[in-house]
Amino acid sequence: MAIRLPYKTIIESTDTGDLGGSSVSGVVATEFDIPQDCDGVVVKFTASVAGAGMSATLQTTDDAGTTWYDIVQSSVVSAAGNDTAEWLTGSTIVDSKAVGAATALAGTTGLPILGKRGRVVLEHAGDTTVNDLAKIVVSTGHQSATA
């Protein structure tokens, strides 16, 4: 058995609440390329939210981004100060799992990663009035030292 290489960060993105204090619900999508020979994708999601809730969904596509399918969704983060992380995981095999906050595990479809494009969708559940900041860090794992 080989030693698995550490996960490598491929994208960091911060949503500073461009929907604003007068917004209603909305989504912000961040797309990324999945490296060749990828075994899995891990998303770390943190949010600082007051006045509404926010969740993150890891999605996959089988047609280069025309249609998107949910792999896993975080629980809804509300009244949070960016100090508790939600973790979403997806793999190239059908046993995708989700690990959310200790109080509420996230939902999962069990769908594997279908293509080389992926995205994380942040959903604002309502009027994001104050401290509307969310950060995602997407990392991938693989066996190849050169991938």
C-alpha cells in the first residue's frame, strides 16, 4: 500500500456578500478544473452570516458545464462568525460522503465526480444584512506526484 499524498489546494474563493443588504435569496457559483487522476475533492466552507442563512453545494457535470448535478450540500449556516467549518467531500467512486457541523450532517446524493469541471454553489437563503462573508477552499487528492 502506497502512502497517499496530501490534498492540494486548487482554488480559494471569498464571497464578500456582493448580493448586499437589500438582497433576497440568490446564488454565487465558483467553477474549477479537477486535475487528472483525481481521487477526490474536498471543500472547506466557512461563513460569517447574520440575518439569513447560507449553504454550499459541491456539483459535478457530465457535459462540460451545461447541466450541473449535486454531489453533496452543507447544512445551512446562520448566525455564524466564520469560526466553524463545514466540510464537503466527493470522490470518483459512488460512495461520496458528507461531513458537516457536529450538530447537523449535510445531505449527499452519492453521485460520483462525472467530469473534469466542478463547481461550488453558495446559496444565500435570504436577506444577507451584516457580516455576509463566505470562504471556500477546494482541494483535491490523488496518487500521482506529478498530477
